[in-house]
Amino acid sequence: MKNTIHYENCLPLISRMTSARNIKVESCSIDNGSYQIRGELTTNRADYEDIDKEIDVQGIVIRLTLRFNDNTITNAEFAMPMPGFMDICEHMPVGPEHLIGLKIDKGITNKINELYDKTKTCWDLQTLLLAMIRLIPSISLINGNFRIMDESLPPEAVSDLMKSMIKANRNICHAWSDQDGGLQKCIKEGDYEKILKRIGNRLLKRWKAIK
């Protein structure tokens, strides 16, 4: 799979870009029991004398391995292929080993902040790690349950699936709001197509065939 979606023409800067900080998060299934998530943070800036020349300022990579059944971290690795300050930034007092055994559930953000706050680590590494942690619940679904649903969930079970999704996602964002959430409204009206498109095309086709 190639990540080929780009949005350069959406809300562009009004003048030449002089700096860029990018966070990229990728994932893959290792086997039926585990998956990996890889995060990369890069910083670049234009040369002050030649704006067409780009200078690499920083590069940080984190790779986590987790179990599907409970989203527990079983392995964690940090790397700094481009430290902000060579021979300084990469020597962090607290390493990745403290992540092993942590479960991604309520309170995990506070735990990460305790372990990797301020002088205990690199601020940018902490930024990348927190970004990855927030994405893990959806990444776990994409690599695990959504794949299984797309492959084999009977279309007759879609209604029960939608009810369980309301329960699981209740009030997590405006789309799932009890008050006027758009996705809640779709489910209550029996219009599951918007959600099924994101789960998988095969499940959508099976559901449409019996609709």
C-alpha cells in the first residue's frame, strides 16, 4: 500500500513555505494476535540565504508492538536518525522500555506524561508518542475488527454492529453526539452506508444485497 493522498491545495499558505513539521503514523498487522504502529516526526526549514534549499533539522521515529485483544504494548523502540542537537538529544534519561506492559485505556495519556515529561525525555519525542497513543484505538480497529468484519460479518448482523458502535463511541466527538450527532442520526434512521464504507467495501456490498 502506498500513502498517496495529498492536500497541498487545501487551505494553502499565502507565501512560500519556510518550515515544515510532519508527523506520519503507519500501522500493520503482524499476525492474528498483534500489530505494529510506527510514528515519524520530521522538521525541515528553508535556508535563510537560499529559500529553495531545504535543511533537515530533526528526525524522530517510534515503533510500538501491541496485542489486539487488549491493546497492551509488548515492545517499544525509539530512534533519532536526525537529533536536533547531535550527541545531546539522543541521550535521554528515560527510554522506551517503560512503555512495555502499558495498556492503552483510560488514563494512558497521564501515564505517558508522567514517564516522559519535560527533563525526562525529548519534548518532540513526547509529542510524537502522544499523537500515536491517541490514534491507537482506531488503528487497532482498522487492523483487527474491521478487517474481520469486512471479510466475514453476516449482513444480518450489521444492525447489531451499529448499535454497539453507538454505545462504544457515544459522545466522543460531535459526529457521535447524543444531541445531534450526524452518525448517530444515520444509524437511528437505518442508513449505515457512510459507516460501512469506512469499515470495508465487501461488508457494504453484502449489506446492500439484503437491504
